[in-house]
Amino acid sequence: MKGHTKIYMDYFSYDVSDFIGCEMCGTKAVDIHHIEARGMGGTKKNDTIENLMALCRKCHLEYGDKSQHMDMLKTKHLTNLTQ
């Protein structure tokens, strides 16, 4: 398991057998996405829960790694963290 995936799962107390919903649409998430990806000028800090969000493949392709959607992803993820 990748380190950032473990951080996400530990934060939300998920087990590998749990259903993890996409934070955008609610279907099954398959990726833990870096909202600010290092390759796109994002943070050089260690992985933090504030920068990690679960996404299904469709939402990852549609919204992930696209600067025009970054603010929307951050806002949605912050809402999910505070619920």
C-alpha cells in the first residue's frame, strides 16, 4: 500500500475491505488523489490528509490534475474533512 493511501485510510479509520466512496460523486473510489500534485507545482511537504482525496476513476480523469478544478476539489475535500 502506498504511503499516501495509508495516511488517508488511517485518518478515516478505513480497512482494506471497506467501501470508500468518491468524495465527488459517491461511487466506489479507486484512487487517492493528491489535490496539489508535486508534478504540477504542488507542495513538496510530506503527504497530508488535507491534500489527499478519494476519487473514482471517472472523477479522477475529469477533475484531477487540472488546475481549473483545484479550488473546487479543495473546497469539497475540506467540507468532507469537517463533517
